Amino acid sequence: MRFKLQGSGELDFVPHRVIIAGYTGRNQQAVKAHIDELAAHGIPAPAEIPTIFRTTLDRLTTAGEVEVLGAHSSGEAETVFLVDGNHLWVAVGSDHTDRELEKINIPAAKQVCPKPISAEVWRYADVEDHWDNLILRSWVGEHGRQRLYQEGRMSATLSPEDLLAMLRRRVGDSLNGAAVYTGTLPLIGNKFATDPYFEAELSDDLTGRSLRCAYRVRRADV
């Protein structure tokens, strides 16, 4: 995959695996609130926290339009780490998930949906010293960003160092070539939105820069 390095240059990244980390909040009370939020929708609590899921490589996409089955899927804003040798790159993406299937089989619910990611990336080294102050947001709508859906600072989730260390312990081998979805934020209003438009943004107030992942969902109804 070819990404634009924001500012100048390009990154050619060869993904070897897609890893989706869940329930990665630093505040365990907030994590419990998210678990309760999902339970209200019939989604069972995880056996282990944080939780790790995998999807196939073909799920990863920078497309501005994606196709899903049915009308019960929705996006979740997440930062995404691209691990490339000793280099760590930052993107923003969406862990789009089938909410009905999630009640029965969470790994399958993630696998059947695409995993959009921004076409632009940052060097982690450029934001490392103020990572906690970065703001992650998402919007939903019929035709564009009509309603704020999620908002919070990265201080709400595990630090990149702690998350990657946990993954190395759990996965048991190198993370080189991994695209790591790092966990999401609670929903504003605690209700899933299945609007056809979804946009995720990672903002850096210090520099005024932002990464965006915006896409429309085309439904293949069955």
C-alpha cells in the first residue's frame, strides 16, 4: 500500500497482518462503561481485556466508498499504527463492524466489513511528545459530517508503548508489517449509528494538522 506522508514524501508499506485491539482504555471505569454500552446492544463482554482480533489483509482499504452486507453495520474511529521495522507510522481509520453479527460472533462481525484507513500518515516520532493531547473524533450523516459521533483525547487509551508491548507479549512474534487498530472511544449518546457517511479525524492542536478517513457505505442488501 502507498500512503502519503503528510508534509512531503510517500510511504510504501507492505502489510503482513491486520490486528484490532479492543477495550484499550487507560481508565478501567470508562472501559466498563463501553462494555456495558455494547451489552445493551446484545454484544457479550470479552473474556480478556484488552482483547485482540484479526482480519484478513484484503479488509484494509483507503477507498472512499465501501460495500457491506445488510443495513446493520457502523464505523468506529481509531488511530492505526503501521509498524515498519524500527519505524512507527500513525494513521486514522475505522473499525467498521456488523452490529447484528457481533451479537453472535465478534471476530466474524469484524471480518465481514472493510477496515478503512487514511491515505495520509504521520511519523509517530513527530507526535510522540504530545501524543496524549491529540484529539480523535468521528462524525456520521446522510450526506456528510452532520452529527458528532465520538470525541476524546488519546490520553483516554493505552499509550502506544504499552499497547505495542502488550501485543508483542500476546501475539508472540514480531509486529513488523502489522496494521494495528488501537481501540475506539465511547459513543456520544450511546447508540450505534448506521448512517451511510462516516468520517474519522485525528487532530493535533499543537501543529494544526489532522489526518482524515472519510467514506461512504454502499449496502448490498440481502
